[in-house]
Amino acid sequence: SNKTYLDSEVNVKDCLESIENNNLDLALKICTKAIERFPDNPKILGQRSLLYTLSGQNILACVDAENALIMLSYKNESIDPLTKYQIKIRHNSCKKQ
């Protein structure tokens, strides 16, 4: 398909899989676009938090981890346990910095 990753159709899956490209800048753009479309999805915020950590942007990573954790508190039932665990781990590592 010819779709660019930055068009309006970017979705949650695009963000979650973007890290496989090994292009952090592109992955961050894709996930930011997905977050604009799905602002209350903690899973993609958690993913972008990881991408920020990998690119050395720890403050931004911690902002995303914090916001994802807040979202978990009111979307708890619909989020898978692995995602919850990863978000909590990232949030805890931020508190230690």
C-alpha cells in the first residue's frame, strides 16, 4: 500500500509495530499521530514512552508514562495485563530518577 505513515489513517497497530522499523524518529511521528487520533488510549502512550526512553528523551518519556497511568485508572477493565505492567514499570522508573 502507498499509505504514508503520517496520513490520517494511522492507527494503534501502526504505532505498536513502528518500532520494528528501527527508525526511532519515524516511530515517534507515527505514534504521535496515533495519539492525536486516539488521545485516550494508554497503550499507545505507553509505547511512545518507550520510544522516548530509547531516544534519550527521558522527561517526555515520563510525561507519557504518567498520563498513561492516569488513563489506566479509568480504563482499567479494557487494557490487557501486559500493557498495564509495562506502563507501571515505566512510571516507577521515572519516579526513581
